[in-house]
Amino acid sequence: MPRRPVLSAAERTSLLAVPISEDERIRYYSLSESDLSVIRQRRGAHNRLGFAVQLCSFRYPGTLLPVGEPPPDALLRHVAHQICVSPALWAKYSEREKTRREHLQELQTWRGLTSFGLEHHRAAVRALTELATQTDRGILLAHAMLDMLRHQKVIVPAIDVIERACAEALTRGNRRMYAALTTRLSEPDRDRLDGLLEPRQGTRVSSLVWLRQPPGATSTRNLLAHLERLQAVIDLALPDDLSTAVHQNRWMKLAREGAQMTGQHLRELEVKRRHATLVAAVLDTRATLIDETIELHEKMFGSLFTRAKRRHAEEFQQAGRSINEKVRLYSRVGRALVEARRHGGDPFLAIEAVLPWEHFTTSIEEAEKLAQPEDFDYLPLIGDGHAQLRRYVPTLLVTLDFQAAPAAKDILAAVQVLRGMYERQARKVPEDAPVSFVRKRWADVVYTKEGIDRRFYELCVLSELKNALRSGDMWIPGSRQFKDFEAY
């Protein structure tokens, strides 16, 4: 099978191309007094031009000019202008191959340049292998190799030689990556990974395909299904720090490659590569499942607020006519009381002149029912959605491994309290439950005469948990979107 190209056609063309911009030409091809002094020692204007162009080519891109090929016009004109000769003289210089070889030898000796050989190839492969464990982009390896050769004053070889060295480094980097991802796997670990390629019981779908299924529409059922997938990944019990064994870019790329393979293709891979690919797929799938689960939960949790806000507005709108009637009534009562005081009249008789006393007391009771909280907040209404959350929140809190910075330690402690309450099926919030995170808006519904309200305490904890995940004060190991800042 032919080796897959490390560089694209465009990358091969650009890698050793002569700079186009004027700034780059000035940077690389400006001749110093020392350069000009050596150049002037050549006999004939055409020899001075040829020697100067060869000098600049050694400087950048660091290669020998191909025999029989004229240098780029931009380079030729830039050099010719500095030594005050015509660019057309290059044609005469190129006629004598012997002169060209002599100049190359002189330049190599003068500049202390070394021809690229087998030892340089081996050294380049060794150096590039470390970079190849971080990226598989051939162009990055090629540029790193060129930088190394230029720093060592080694003449840059042909593009094919560079590509072969990069390809060898990539092969070694892949092997090192496979080893890093699989060395610590036990035989049971490997068996469980291979089991992902087998159909799930009662289905024709492999476990790996099942794990990768999208979450679907926002619903409790789909969220619980996603939590089941996540628990299946957790049950694989792979070593905790495999995600840091190699550079994230590499194992994510390996996971993407695995996602494009069929189960049969994965089975046919060499054993170490297959297991490394499955490890990468599991790491990537775990991150996706965690992030999608949190997204589903936040959508469902957010819908409680949306529905409560809409219901609050609808109830207020429906009560608008009654509220208007009460406002008009109490305006008349208030006006009657003002007139009674002005004329020294009986205030109670003034009220009864507007409406019977029994009707007045009844209207007060009706007004109290119509009255909204002082802050006109819809938050008390979200409690009605707590029953929906109870269908999946216990599983969510047990499955996800929340971690916290010191700033959010009380929120994490509250999450642990909720876990314990669900495990014990307790209805009452412990008296020592953390409450430092309860904001004023929540305090009005969390604290009651009987103590802490279970529903609103849980809703408050979930709200603060969401905020802490978004701010980075809390995180979930294995997540891609909600990971520890130190892991970036």
C-alpha cells in the first residue's frame, strides 16, 4: 500500500517558496558590507550575480538552487539591484556548471554549512517524534525540521527527503501514542473495550454505536437514556488519567478517525492500535455525553423558569379586570375618607356611603388574593415543576462527579446533601445543610416558618450549580465544556 502523503501539494509548494512580500525579502536577502566584500571578489558581473543569488538561497529557504531552473524573479531583481547589475545576466551565469559548483563549495566553506546526511536525518526524526506525539499535521513537523536545520547550519535537502523524515516521525509518534494509551490497560480492560464492538443484548447495534447516539429532543426520558450511556462508560473503569497520557489533540484526532470506521474495520486493526483507538473513542464519548447531559438538564431546568414566568404574566393579565375594579373602588373609598376628615365626619359612615360594610370586608379578602408578592416575582411558581426534576435529578447527581474550587465548596456540599437525601428518601432538609449560597431572591421561598422548604432548597442548589459550572468555580472531570481551568 502506498504511503499516505504527509504534505499536500499546496504545502509542498509553499514550504520552500521564496518570500513574496517586500518586508520578507528585505529581512532575508539584504546584503551586508561583509557579503558585498566577498561578492565583489568574483570576476565578471554575471559571476557576482550568481554568487550573490546562491548566497541568498542558502540563507533562505536554505536550499541549493535546482540545476537548470532560474531563481524566482523577485529574488533575482532584489539581489541584482543591491549589487548594481542586470538580472538578465543570470542566463550567462547558468551556462557554466563548473563555476556554479565552485561557488557552492566556497559558500559552504565560508558560511560553515554542512550537507544533509544520514546522521542529520536520524537526528531530525528523533527530534520530530516528540512533536509528532502532539500533532499529526505534517506541515508543522516540516517547518520544525527546517527551523532545526537552519539553526544547525545544515543545507536543507529536497522536499521528498523532508517528507520522508516527517513520515517516519509520525509513525514513531503514533506508536508512542498507542503505547501511552494502552500500556496500563489490564486484560479485563482490553476485554471490555473489545466488547464495545459486539452487539448489545437483544439488538443488532454495537455498544460503541449505542454510546454515540445523539440525545434527541429535550425530555426526561432522553436525559435518563443519556445518563445510562454515561454510566456504561463509567463502568468500563478505565484508568483515570488516560486523557493526560498523550496530548489532547492527538487522542481527539484518533477518536475522530475511529468514529469513521466500521466495527469490522476496527476489529481488523493491529491490537495495540485498536485498543488505543477505542480508548480515545471512550474518552471523547464520555466528554460528549457529560456535556450533552448538562445541556439537556439546563434546558429542562430553564423551562421551569420560562413556564413560571409565562404563567405569572397570564395570571396577572387574567386578573387585570378585577384589579382595575378594586383600584377604582378603593379610589372612591379613599376620596370619601378624605372628605369625611375635611368636614369632621364619621369615616365608617363615609365608607358605608360608598358600599355596605360587609361588601367592603369581602373586597379586602378578594384584594389579598389578587395581590402579588412585594417584589412581583414569579419565582414561587417554579416549585410546581419540581416533580418533573425529581424523575432524573437523583440519577444525575449520582452519575456526575462534580468538583469545586474553594469559592463553591458550599454548593458542592449542598449537592452531596441532596444525594444523601435521595439515597435515604428523606423529605426534610438537614438543619446543618449549607445555605451560604442562598441569595435574597431565593431566601423568600427557601426559608419558611416550618424550616427549610425541601423543594425550593433543591431548586436553589440546582440554580447555583448551573451558575458555578458556567463560571468555572465547579467542574466535571472528563467534560470538554465544563472542565477544570487548570486542565486548559
